[in-house]
Amino acid sequence: MTTPNELRLLPWSGPGDRPCYLSTDDPDGYMSRLADSIEAIQLGTARELLEEASEVLGNQDTSLDEMRCLVTELTRALRDVYRVATSRGHLRAANDLRESAY
């Protein structure tokens, strides 16, 4: 049976913004590859938003509405990146436990 440490936190939420987990021993399976792909997109979006934020912060003509929109997008991206980091931390801990058992 899979323990909670071995579950992969997926990069999307379920109903009610509840976390979704994947239980599999196949890191190359369809759902694992889908999660990897979505994580890559989320990290790329965060990188692009950071670049945009640097430009916007350097522009004295940026309106309050533009700043609010950027902060909203940055908040969403930070939430996604935090989920990716949490997921990868759990995966790493599970792999470390597996390796120390041998």
C-alpha cells in the first residue's frame, strides 16, 4: 500500500480547491508525464511574470489597475510554484526513504 509520503501532489486542485494526489510506481506513466508537463508550464509562466513585474515596477506610468492585475497573476503563479515545490519535496523525501531502506 502507498503511504502518504509516497503520494505525488498534483499541480492542480480538485473540487473545493482540495489537493489532488497521484499514487503510482511509474514516474513515466501518463498522469506523471501530464503532471510534469503542467508543472513546467506553471514554472514558465512564473518566470515570465517575474520578468513582466520587473518591467512594470520600473515604469512610473503603470496604473493602479495594471498593478492589481499583475499582483493577482503573481499570486496565482506563486501558489502554483509553491505547490510544485511542495510536491517535489515530498517526492524527494519518499525517494530518500526508499533508497535508505536498501
